[in-house]
Amino acid sequence: VPGTIDAEGIRILQNDKRLNENYCVNAECFENMPNLRYLQAEHVNFQGTFSCFPTDLKWLQLERCHFDSPPSDFNLEKLVILDLYKTNMAPILINQLSLRFK
């Protein structure tokens, strides 16, 4: 499909410890990444809607990330590994997962 990115894994890291701010990433930037299976992000502010997020994501690692609003449209059905260390929406994401497995 034209305009798609074949990446299966992405790391978004803010490595400069002197900076006290997070990168800002719009969730829609993942719309053209249908093959994405692994996403690791550290010190990232996510903005936008997550309905276009890849549905085959297996591993999601978010460390010290921030969501502007609860990602209620986040598809976590195929997720196998979830790491939300010091992420502000961790309780909401974990609740979404636990509701699906009851």
C-alpha cells in the first residue's frame, strides 16, 4: 500500500538527561504503520486519537510517558507485553486490558 511504513519496531527515546521535557508525538503518526509490533517510548507526550494505532501491536513499553487524554480508543487486544513504568494513564490502560479478560 503506498504511503505505508513497513517498520515492525520503533524506539522513541529522549536521551539527553539535561532536558527536562518530553518529546511530543501525535498518535496519528502511527496510522500508516500496520506492521508495527513493538513500540518503546521514554519521556514522550502522546497527543491525539488512538483509533488509528496499529491493531497488531504485541509489545508496548512506555516509560515516563504522558497522555493528554485517556486513550479509550486504544486497541490492546493482541498485546502480549505491557510495561507502563511511571506513565500517567497506566491505571486506565490496565483496566481496559483486565475488562477484556474477564
